[in-house]
Amino acid sequence: MTETVAPVAKPVPRPPSRKAETISASALALHLDCSRTYIGKLEAEGVIQRQGDGFPLDESRVAYLRYLRRERQQSPRTQADADYVKVKTEMLQTRLMEKRRELVLQSDVDELTDQLCGVVLTHLSGMAARCAPRGDLATRRNIERVVFEVRTEMAKVCQTMADKAGEPPMDEQD
């Protein structure tokens, strides 16, 4: 009986370990597109570290990129710029909505609401006199009672909505 044996895979040769390439501060400054003085400042701040006679190129590059990212995230100027762009965008959107007539002034809405409420309350108040037959005080009093209940309920709903919106009481308003 013959046995079949799976072929054995050859081990993948590993590249010989390289010692990290080190370069001078001037060469690193050219590589990072900055000055030699700036490299000294980065070294003093602990961003990059000298190893022996020079700086490890790959480690220094990665450390410098991380440093730049941290600085960008922490910069107050960056935050201020982002806030400015956000506010400017909101202003432009508001102007566009105004031009498209998608926005209305709160004072216009308040005036319209006051007019409509005035019409409703005026007609409710006159309803008893218009609906009850002449001389039928019992019917007229019943209609007036119902109108009073409706007006009271409307006032309660309005007061609840004002409380939820944080509106001050009427006696504290202008």
C-alpha cells in the first residue's frame, strides 16, 4: 500500500534584521522640510530622540507626524476656525431660508395668533345672545356656561404650553 504525503512547504526566508538607519540632524531637517534649529527644538521637547550618532529616520518621521496631528487637534486657533466656519454656514443657511420665504418673523406669527384668538373669543362671547331664543334665559345661561368652560380650557392649555416653553407669567412680562 502506498501512502501519499503532502508536500512540505519551504520556510519563507526572513529578511535580515536591519539596524535602523540613522541620519544627521541636517539630513532629517531636509527630509522633514524644516530647519536644523527646529529639529533641535523637537529634540529638546522630546518629540524625536537621537540614537548614538544620529536620528533614526523612520522613527523620527513617525514621531513627527504624530506630533503634528496632536498639535492640530489641540490648537485653539483650529477650534476657533471651525467655530467660525460653523457660524458662517448657519448664517448663510438662514439667509437662504429667508429668501426662499421658509422663515417668518416671530412677531408676525404672534400678531396673527393674537388676531385669530381675538376673533374666536369675540364670537364665542356673543354666541349665547345669537343662539338662544329671545326671552329664553335658561338656554342663554347654559350656552354662556359652556362658552365659559371652553374659554377656561383654552386658557389652561395655553398656560401649560407657556410653562413648558419657559415663558414668564403675564404679570412679569412687558
